[in-house]
Amino acid sequence: MTKVKEIIQSPIFAKQKKKLHKQQIRDLDRAVKSIVNNPKVGETKVGDLRGVRIYKYKSNNQQILLAYEVVDSTLYLYTFGSHENFYRDLKKYLQ
């Protein structure tokens, strides 16, 4: 298992994070820490999203999906959000 040494946020990720409330940011930070501790914790996607992993966590009693990828020792945080249109938007961003 590779040890994460660097974390890179996509511009979309950073923009979405700015709009969150303090509790939502804490929940997101906890999710990122659990990914850093175990990069294989998320579900691996296939097809168009090959290589991307999805980590699911709860915030305000709502399930949030967090898309990330670990390349070498770098963690790339792509986007997060509720399930509605999540995969469609993620595909559009990665193209």
C-alpha cells in the first residue's frame, strides 16, 4: 500500500468546499483523513471512470460521495456531492 505524501484538490473540489458549513467541512476533512490513512478504502470504478475510487460518508444525515484517485504517493481529490448527477458530472470533468 502506498503512503500518501501529497494531496491535490481539483479546482471544482476547492470551490465546492468553500460553500460548505463548518460541520460539513469537518465531516469532509474526516473523510479525507480516512482516505489518507487507507487509500484503498473507497470503491473502485470501472469503465469510463477506471482508476477513480468513490468513498461514501455521511454529513447531516445525507450520504455524500467523494471521488479521488491515488497516483504514486499523491492523492487527487476530484469532487464530492450527493448521488444525484454525481457520476455524470464526474465523467464530464475527467474528460
